[in-house]
Amino acid sequence: MKIKKAVFPAAGLGTRFLPATKALPKEMLALVDKPLIQYVVEEAVASDIPHIIIVTGRGKNAIEDHFDVSYELEKTLEKRGKTQMLSKVRAISDMIDVCYVRQKEALGLGHAILQVRHLIGDEPFAVFLGDDIIDSAVPCMKQMMDAYDRCHGAVLAIQEVEHRDVSSYGIVKVNSSDGRLHHIDDMVEKPSAASAPSNLAIIGRYILPPAIFDILEKTQPDINGEIQLTNGLKQLLREPGVYGYQFEGKRFDAGDKLGFLKATVEFALKNQDLGPAFKKYLSTLDLSIYQ
Ligand code: G1P
């Protein structure tokens, strides 16, 4: 079955980036010249997923404005003859057919996904977490959709992480592999380094079957009162099966300050207009003067 809908949970509070995210949604932080959420939405579009559903919450209006037509701005750019910038701005609102759903309380990723149940119906769908920016020749989700055609289970993007970092992720245990596709037989959300079953972490891209909704309705909140998707996914291990796909590409944790800085430097260096001048500037820096 073809994946036609992509869900973007974007109601989180962005506490790792305070105070920058006090009034600005973290999804709108700019990586070089585009907000983070545009990168992930572009990945869905490049993977040929036609319908976009963004789960927002209070204080997230800037996201809706970003993907809307900006009439005054377009008129001004037109009058000033800034045609290139005008077409860039227009392309953003033309890019997607989008629905917004409000998650009234930030009760976890599983809860965010439950909010879109009525818009998905009885079909598999994709989930993108905006903190994970993946730079790859073939869009990560496209790679996963090809894997899904082979296994027809739930498919999660996975990547090896440093052992000391396992407690920041959902960690999977795999029992058999076919190239980059691994069959998962257990998973645990944010384990301690001592109890983690491996260092294979779930990265923010998922293909989920509609059966996940009934499961999440019954999934108990964790000690922080959040419904964890990872705990729901465990119920799918036997039927239809859960698979981890070790994608090809470089992933940046843009929800973390250091990860965001790394992404900024690398995306700026790759940028056609800025890259050469930025590279030159970096080469003039004397790093020995910093601690
Ligand atoms: C979420 C998931 C976690 C996953 C991570 C990937 O955690 O719950 O399983 O490994 O995204 O970025 P969060 O980072 O939202 O706490």
C-alpha cells in the first residue's frame, strides 16, 4: 500500500533551546536560510508523499504562517522586482497540501500521533520528527518506503550512536538482517547505558501501520505522564513485525544546541551562494585562542 500521508509532530515545548524558543517555535529556528520544519517537509515532498499533517499546539502559529501565502510580502517583492526571492517564497506555499491538528497538551509522541487518527484512516503513514535533519542523496523516507515494500511491517529509521548517548533514544535489539534492513525483536525507550540492549537508536522517521492507533489508545503513560510511541510499537513486534532501516545519509540532531551548530556549519558550507565565502572565513579562524 502506498504511503500518502506524512505526520509532523510539532507541539513540543523546545525546552532544550530556551530562551530562543520562548516565543518562537523550535521548528522555526533557521538552519542557514530555511526553518527546520521546511527541511523535513521537503524530505516528505521529495519522497512523493502528497498529504502533510502538522500537529501543532499553543504558540506555534508561525508554522502555519510559514506554509501559507504571504500576500503583502509577495506584493512588495513583486513591486521591487525581486523575482528570484518571490519565486522562492511562493514555492513554500505551493509546495504542500497541509492540514493542522492541535495537540492541546504535550503528552508525548504517542499522544501526538493519536491526534491525527481521524485524518489517516485505514492506511500506513509516515512520521517525521523535525529535530532530526538528514542530509542524503536519496531522501531518508524514500529509502524507508522502498524497504517497506519489501517487509510490510512498521519501519523505523535506525543508526548506531555512542554508547554514552543511548539514554537519549529509543534503542532496538535486532535478530536478523537483510542488508540495511533489520528485524527488530525488542526495543526500549531511553534505557540507561548499562541496560541498553544495543547502541542502535531510533531516529525520527517512522512508517506505521494504522493498527498503532488502537494500541496507543491503550498504552499507559510513562512516569512523566507521556505516552511513548516506542512502548506502543512493542505491541507490533509479532504482527505485522517491526523493522529498523539503517539509512544512508548524515543525520544531525538539530534539537540539540551542538547538533544544530554542526548542521549550520555543514549546510552553510554546502550552500551554493554562501559556501565559498564561509569556507574562506572558517579557514582564517585561529581555533587555538578558544578554550
Ligand atoms: C523521540 C523518541 C525516541 C527516538 C527520538 C529520535 O524522543 O521517543 O525513541 O529515539 O525521538 O530523535 P525525543 O527526542 O522526542 O525525546
